[in-house]
Amino acid sequence: MRDFLFEVTSSVKSLVKNGYYESEKSVSKKRRILKEEARKHALPIIAELKAKSPGYGELRSTDFRLANKLVQAGACAISVLVEPVYFGGSLSLLREVAQNVDAPILFKDFVISKKQLVTADRCGADIVLLIAEVFERGLSCDSLEEMIESAHALNLEVLLETHDPKNVALVNSTKAEYIGINNRNLVDLSLDPDHFFKLSKQYKKQKFTVAESGYSDALNKKRL
């Protein structure tokens, strides 16, 4: 059976080794806080720039102009995929969006190395995504706690994502600012749009919680 999470993190390890994440000059911009922007919206949405996906193939071209249109349409933040092999992302897109879009920017990747955090900071991200299952399975050389501390040292907020219910205690115990509950299982890529509603009740109420994947309309607005 395919194990997508192992597959993609193995690819990212090669990208780290081969210098993909070598930082260029820093982007100069004002830091933005996700929860502060989210409170300005009745239905806060983190819109995503994603050129392709393993499940759907090629999607669309992405650039900062699209990101600005998404913000104008009501998105409270922009997530930028930077993983190039499976999702068609790029660091140049992240820098471009950070320099031209007035919204919090999320560095969306499969983070296994502190080098990626340094690059996120230098490219203008405000928030980084960390995936609990990556650390629970030992797919990173650093512990989850060390990675969160390193992100905070760079003045980056952390969105800590999980899908597996067994990681509730782990996620609740961290200093991550935000909890993401992914409706998609990153091992077999199956999707359950109700997974967030089932699992979110087990998380600390004082944490800002994000529902991830599987929503294409506002039908679940009242439940969110």
C-alpha cells in the first residue's frame, strides 16, 4: 500500500541535501498575525496557491496576482505550497507573494529540517506548517519541540497539523499557536470532510483551530 507521507518526506530530504532550500536574500516585510486577521472575517479562510496535487494532477497557474484576488474575495491569509515535486510549488512564488500581498503568509511544506524554517523566514512567511505525524513517525531528524522552538526563535508562528486521533495529547502539549486538523489522511490520501468535526472536540478550546482539506463551498459554515 502506498505511504504518501513517507514518499514525500523522502523526496524533501533529497531537496534539502541538494540545496533547494538554500536561502537567498531576505524579503523585507511587516509580520502579520493570523488570528488577528481571522477575527476580522465572519468566515476566516486560508486560501491556498497550489499548482498541482497528487490526486488531481495539474490545477492552475499561480502567482501573486491570484493571491491578491483571493484576499480581495475575503481570504484572511494565503498558504503557499513550496514543495516542487508533487505540488509544483516554488520558493520564488513564496517571495513574490510575501512582497506583494497584504495578508499573513503560510509556508506550506513537509518540514523535516530547520533549514526549511530559515528559508521560510528569509522568503517572507509569517507562519509555518508542521505535521505531527512527521515527527511521531521519526521522519525528521529534530523533535517536534525543537522544531517549534526554532520557528519561534525566527519569529514564525506555527500551525501544527494532525490527522491521527492518537496524536491529540502530543498536539495539545505543544506551544504551537494553531492546531490544524486535516480531513485528508496523508498516508493513503483518503478524505473525510467530517473528520474535523469529530476530532476537534478533543483539542484545547483556547487554541485557534483550523479545518483543513475537503471543503468546496460554505455548506458547513454553521458547523465551523
